[in-house]
Amino acid sequence: MSQLIDLALQGGGSHGAFTWGVLDRLLEEPWLHIEAISGTSAGAMNAAVMAAGHTDGGAAGARTALEAFWRRVSQAAAFSPLQRSPMDVLLGNWSLNHSPAYLAFDLMARVFSPYDVAFGALNPLAKVLSESIDFSRLASAPIKLFITATNVGSGRPRVFRNAELSSNVLLASACLPTMFQAVEIDGEAYWDGGYSGNPTMTPLVQECVSDDTILVAINPVERLGVPKSAREILNRLNEVSFNAVLLKELRMMALLRKVASADDAEIAHWSRMRIHMIRSDMLVEFDSSSKLNAEWAFLCLLRDEGRRAADAFLTVHGKDLGHRSTLDIDRLLEGV
């Protein structure tokens, strides 16, 4: 049995190590063949690193490249002032909420822009990406890549493809405007792709033949209870905004299923897309500050949870690939 699939990878800072674990587990299955990946922010970096590694050494090369990338991320973060406080280390909390440096940084971000401070023009991931990816090889990589960044001027998404990829494109896709200055590409300024597509589903339909897309979700769509503290409110606002465009695209798929016509090939393809999701309740337990925690132990914890979640998905739904959706997107039409 051989199954062609696409992947849709969300962004979420260091929580992207969960996606690393998912990919690591999926790459162990020789019957799964990845046609394309749409990614944003950390999802974009995982996608590019994996595709580059796969080009050089197949599935084994992709797994090796992913581990090397996340090790470099952790090593670069070791020099950051944003570290857990002794209290959080003692209590086993992975958040930075009691870190004096993080609290000062959080306050500054609400008062000053990245253009007011010197470090706003610097992104430590630039060096990590240049050491991890041979972008010249990505142009001819067999896995199609679709990387989303948000055009600051128009507010619209721009999807970059293999031959257009560079460190700057990946940094643009992960450019949070409260932390970093906008990244300029072809004379245009770009921010994080999560604002306009997290990730973008359209090219997986329009430019691919696979009918199965596995969405690796990092940002929770639903949370119980009402956020009360300022930090909880801001965290939930970010989750809602970063999921909004994706939910609209999934809603469109559900609607097209009901009105699809065999006379329109593209609409017919939209309507027959089978959507699957790999997610974890563990990620709901971590607040937004933990997305800046790149300690190796934390990244490994997230990686192991990603492997566990992917393994659970394959055990329960592996046989559904190629046959039926396992994510109920029709319920997104309720109340619309």
C-alpha cells in the first residue's frame, strides 16, 4: 500500500518541536509519500529543513536534518537572556512568566516598537537557517513547498514556492511585528504568515494531486473557560487570530462539498479533499511565553509528544488515509 499525502504545518515558536516529532514519526512509514507541504512560521522552517534533508538523503536524511536544526535552535537560545527563572526550574514549569528578563521584554514590547530598539533588526534564527538549509537544493526538491508570509502594506498573504525560498523568506514567515522589524523581500515588507494563513490550504488543492492533507495543529482552536488575566486574554486573542484564516478555508471546503459540480475540476477537487489533524492536549497546558523557551529538554519533550500523537493517529486513522476524512469540517458550517 502506498499513499500520497500533503502536510499543513502551523507555526508556534518553539512549540514547533511538536511538529518535528510528528514529522519524525511519519517519516518512519515507507508507505507514506509526501507530495507537498504548506507551512507558516515554525511550520515553514520545519517544512524547508525536512524537504532539504529529504532531497539529500531520503526519509533518513530528513529526520537527521530536523534534529540538527532543532539542536542549533537550542544552542542559539542558550545565549538569550530569556530563560526560565529558578522558581520555574524548581517547580518544573516550562513557561517564562517569572523570568525578570521576559517580564521586562514583555513590558517593553507594549511600549516600544522593534524600530525603537537595536535588537529589533536582529533575528538569531538567521544564522541557524543558513547553517541548516542549502536553499539552492530546494529549488529542485521533489517535495513542493508553500511558505506563507503576510504583506504588511496589503495585509494579504504571499505564498513563496521552492525556487523563491531563502533565509529571509522563512524569517518573514516567522516575523512577529512586536519582536522584529518587518523583513523586506523584493521591495515589500512582510510579517508573520500566521496573520493571513496558518497555514495556507489553497495551493495544496490548486497545485497538487493528493486528496489527503494532514494538518499538524499547534494553536488550540478551542479553550474551556474565559481568560481573565491580561496575559491570558492576549494569548487567546493570538490563538483566535492565528486560526481565523485556516478555519475560513476549512469552512469553504465544507461548503463546496455540498455544492460541488463535476463540471468544474477545481471545485470538484476542493470538495473531495480529505482532511486529517494531528494535535495534542498537552500544548493547551503551555502558555504563550513557553513558545520562547528553546531549552533542549523542553524541545525533546515536545518532540516526544509529537511522535506519540502521530503514532496514535496512524494507529486509529492510518487506514482512513485515501478513503475518508477524519476531521469533521462540516460542523464548522453550524451557525453560519
